[in-house]
Amino acid sequence: MRGPMVESVVPFAILARGASRNRPLICQHRAAGEATVLHDAYETIGDPAAGPFLFTCEHAARRLPEWQPEPADLPLLDDHWGWDVGAADLTRELALRCGSGALLSRFSRLVCDPNRAPDEPSFVVREIAGHTLSWNRAVDEAERARRRARYFEPYHAAIDRALADRVAAGPEVRLCSIHSFTRLFDGRARAMEVGVLYDDHEPYAQRVADALAREGFAVAHNEPYSGLAGLIYSARRHGRAHGVVYLELEVRNDLIATAERARAVAPRIARALAAYAPGVSAISRSDSGPAGA
């Protein structure tokens, strides 16, 4: 059954550019849950070769495809160690509202981390706070390579294909990686609600940050992690490989911890992302002003 009809908040002119006359209507009114394709390592939503954005979500799932966790493992799988709480629901909503495609991982970051380079020690985490994860207890280099081939590479190959198709089809596309972070860190509350992470594209990041502030969010640049420190691996890898503008959004997970909360927050973030869409100059700052302006 088709889901509820949702109107896109991205300007029609942006959606329509480079598409057939009928495509904008499909993008503006795509039903929730429609055109979702599941693969072992990733999930595709909508048509990644259409729309002004390609969304990715590297930490979308807490799924262990091949392993049965021990009871002591479960709390770690369920919290931020295992996945980015709420990020998958938010990514789906943004793809829907922005008339764009999305690619989401279908394996826990504790299998292997699709937002880390494979040669990094944190690509496969054995131990968390003194607890050894049961499925990572005996991981050696051969097992790291096997997981890379089975999960990491198919996920990133899908992003590569989607961006190659989208760039070839034209017009421009923006890459946006969606993540979430915890409200508490080392026992202290984080006041920020959304972080805009970037390295090469500060003018675009500034536009998005300004637009998010106008939507009422407490915004920070390159927090709680920094793109300048190499902590946006996936967005940077694919953005640079395909010559597209890229950034990562980190949303505080208490704001999107349930599907209902993600649906409530998504329209505000989607409106802010309109400032990042192709066809909107990164230099013009006429829309920058105080929150609520």
C-alpha cells in the first residue's frame, strides 16, 4: 500500500532542472516507503540518479548479518556504539521531502565502520569500555579483509555508481551524509543540536548553518567532530572522487530518537538544505540573518 503523500520543500525549479516534465511530480509526492530496495550491505531509497541531493547514512543500522550477539553485547549494539540513533529515519524523511535518492548501510558499525578508512584501527572495534565484543573477539587481518569485501566495498560501490549516474545525467548534485550524536558526552550535556561538518566547502556549509539557525536549531561548525580532522570519510571520499560539493550533518539523537521525532524535525532540516541545493549560489548571503528572521 502506498504511504501518505508528502510535498517536497525543495523549490520546484530546482527539482525540475534536467528532468522530464513528469519527474518533478513524482519527486514532490513520492510516497513514504516507496521505491526502497534492500541489498545485503545497503538500502537504496528512491532514485539516486534524480533530485538535487544524494543522501547517505553510514551508521543507519545495528544489524549483525552473520552473528548472534551475547547478552552483554546488546546494550552496546543498541546505543551510539552500534549505530547512529535516528539517523536512518531522518535520512528517509529528507530523501522523501527533498525529492532525492538515498543510500543507507544495513550493517552495524561494529561489524566494520563504513565511515572509516579500512586501514584505520577503528575500522573494526574489538573492545568498548573494557568489554570485548563477542563477534570481534577473534578478528584477524583475513577477517577484516573479508568484512571489507562483503560489506564495506559494496556499500561504497553503490554510492560511486549512484553519483556517477547522477553526474552524467546532470545537472549538479550535492552530497549530504547524515549522522547523529549523543546528548551527553563525558557526563556533560551538549547544547548544540546540529553540527555542520566540512573541509573543502566552507561557503556552502556556512549557508546551511545559517539556514538551520533560522529554523531554530542551535548550530555548530565542525562539531562534535571535525571534517578538517578527516572525520567525514565517506562524504569526502565520494565528493572528491566525483567532483561534487559535499558535507556531513550531525543531529543530536534525542531530537530524532523515534520515527515520529524524525518526521517532526525533517521539514525544518529540509528547508535549510534548500540553501545548499544546486542552482543556489554559495557566495550570495542575502538569506543570512538572525534565527527567526
